[in-house]
Amino acid sequence: MKNYRMISLLLVFLLLPSTGCSTIADARNARGQGESRTYNAPFDTVWKTVPTAVNELGLMVAGENEEEGYILAAKGITAFSYGENVAIFVEKIDDEQTRVEVVSKKAMATNIFAWNWEKPILDKLSEMLNSK
């Protein structure tokens, strides 16, 4: 019985590296694969609101590039997750409409408890932009 446990533990450690991890760059490169929503608000208003929404949800802004229209965020390791990486793409449609796409990736592919941040971020933005 003791040998069975040792072999099982050894297999877990050998297979763990092959399970795949994601980075913030992976989330950024997955543009077009996330959930999106269009807001009746100018680009500048939406752009300035995204970091506040992200922070209020417990994520940390890791970087941004207004020229390319993306904001990167991450959630660190918790008791239930190895973390998540998020890319938020903000695109001006016209003077009064802005499209936002959120791509959420698990930091570790095998983590079944990782949170998908796409809908919560879009809902938080809706709430914040409608209150302005």
C-alpha cells in the first residue's frame, strides 16, 4: 500500500509540468476568443473605468497599452486557485460606443476551481457605466 502511494505521488509530480500553464501574454494573444459587450459610452470613459472595475473585483492591473487598446490584469494564488490571467480589449466603435472584450485564462490548465472573469468584469463595467 505504501509503494502504491509513492508511485501515485511520483506520477503526479512527473505529469504536473505537462499540464500546461498560461501567462498574461497568452491571455493577450487570445484576442477574439473572449466574451464581449458594446457600451453606449465614449472610449475615454470606458478606458478610465476598466482599471477601477478590475480592482473592485479583486484583480490587479498588470499593464496597459492605450494605443493598442488593451489592459492586462491578474489574480494571484488563492486557497482554491493557482490564479487567473486576464486581457481586456477596449475598442472605439464610434464617438459614443465602445466595445470591450474580456479574455480570462487559468494560470494552470488543470485548475478546475479557477474563476472565469469575463462575465463579472463586463457586468461590473455595465454597472459602473450606467451609474455615470
